[in-house]
Amino acid sequence: MYPITHPDQRVERLEQLLETFLRRYGPDHPTTRRITDQLNRVRGANQPGRVA
């Protein structure tokens, strides 16, 4: 896996992972939930005016 330097790259990577896990395990799988939480956190941190 390549190092992630830009927040947008991280969001992209997490979205890909989430898609894979949703397809394979469904939304109730613990890892799917963890990826969703992380994605929300990263997205929230990228929004201007919000404190992460």
C-alpha cells in the first residue's frame, strides 16, 4: 500500500475499502462500521469551519 499524503487520497482509499466490504460482508460487519466511522471522521475534518 502506498503512503497517503493528501486527505482526499485517504477519503478515496476508504471509500474503495468501504465499497468492497459492503459488497462482501454487508453493512453490519464490524469492519464495515469502523471504515464508515473513519470515513465520516476524515470527511468531517476536511470540511472548512469545523473542528475535528
